[in-house]
Amino acid sequence: MAREPGRLTYTQLLNSRGGIEADLTVARLAEDRFYIVTGTGSRTHDLAWIAEHLPRDGVTLEDVTEAWGTLSLMGPWAREVLAAVTAADVSGAAFAFGHAREIEIAGQTARALRVSYVGELGWELHLPPDGIGAVFDAVMAAGAARGIRPAGYRAIESLRLEKGYRAWGSDITPSDSPFEAGLGWAVKLGTGTDFIGRTACEELAAAPRTRQLACFTTEDPAVVLLGRETILRDGEPVGYLTSGGFGYTVGRPIGLGYVRNATGVDADFLASGRYELMVGNETVAARLHGAPLYDPDGARLRG
């Protein structure tokens, strides 16, 4: 959180056991102002958790959900489309990934966040509800020649699975630690800064993991994965999928789920197994992947 104004931070809020109570994005608007963006379905939960753990004095928390709407402009032509509707410099050098700026679009001031839940180049455009229509019309007109289309939640779900992004409430919960979820990079144990769950995280980081989130695909594109399918390793149950869906870019079903082993789960253990999924009453061959299926290096996201 000690970044300069204009920067974004993706992070998790932890409980005393090191479990993930929430994950969210925070934009530092000024030295003493922060803009927190959390999942639509977890608004009440996250607001209550933050409010409960704030200092008694010196900090004010306000729920501004009703005062803001959001349009997400995402895709390989997002920069060209955005540049056509604003005078602001949205080049990669001037507006890098992980930054936030206010820009003018169609006579409206939008809080533009260079962040993505779909794994592609893009921006979230936050603005008061009465200005959303004008900005939407301008963006759609500018993107018409590029084939722009409205996309709903199921499209986002497909894309985030291809990128391996975790969803709170399914892939990450208060019972899951960032280390088990592959998000240990977000836990800054080397800074010396105290935070809720730090002691638990130090213990978790030092101990062998007995469960690890992994990505699976099936070769048969007709398989329907919904989540909760049993994961078999060498014929033995070792966990279940926490999320499932179809990846239209990669052309195959995708599932995320935790692989468990009482004596430890490391890269060698994961790679050495033969995996299957129990889908309905059928056993389906599955392949484990150690990296995101789409743009594993994040080049497109940060381009």
C-alpha cells in the first residue's frame, strides 16, 4: 500500500489463520485517499471486514458503490479504441499496467484503472452512473470497426479461467492461504510491516504445503466442467475442482482445484502424477498445467 499516488495494488485481506477473507484492488488517489474495488457479490462482506479492523481514529471508510458505475474495456484493440475517445495519452509508456488516472471521455470524467480480470490489455472505466450511457455510446461507436461487442459475466468467467485468475468464494476462501492458492507473491513477509495473519503466514511459508491449487484441462472438448468434480491422481482421489468452465480461446474445458497430499505437495509431486476427473459417473483423462493457459508471461496484459 506504500505506493505513490496513481498506482494500483492487488492484494488479499487475511484472517488470523492466514486465510483469505477478501481479495481486492486498491488505487491510491492521493497521499491520504484510497479507492477500493472489490467483487460485486462480496460488497457487504468486504465492507464489514474492513470496517471491523480499521483504527478507531484517523481513518474514514465510506461505501460509494451507488455513486459509481463501471465499464470494462478489454481486448487487443482496447488501446486504439480508448485513444479514439479521449485526448489523454493512453500509450503503454504514459499509462502503464497497474496505474490509475482520471481521463475525459464524451464530456465525462472517468477514473480509469489499468487492470484486468480477463488477462488482456484493458481498462476499467469508473464514473458516476449518469455519465455511463454517454461513455458507453462513444466507446461502442469508436470500436465498431474493430468488431467491439458487449460481453457478460460468463465470457469473463471463461477468460479468467484461461488466465488462471482466482475467484473469491470458490478458488480462494477464508480457509485457503495465499501460498496454497499460488498467491504467495502478494504476501510481503520481507518488509517487516505487521498485518493480520502475519504470524500464520510465516509458519505457512516455512512449512511443506499439503495442498496446492492447480489447473487442469481435458482433451475432449465435449466434457462439461462446472466445479466440484473429483480430482484423481494415479487413480486415487486427491481433491476436487473449485471452478470449471470452457476456454474458448484455447478450445478446451478448464478446471481449477486443490491437489492434497498429507506428506506434501510440491512441483515434483504435481508433475509426476497421472490425472483424471470424475465428471458425473465417468472418469475423464485430464492434463495438469503449471502455468496460465493464455499469455503465461503476461505480455499482452502489460503491453
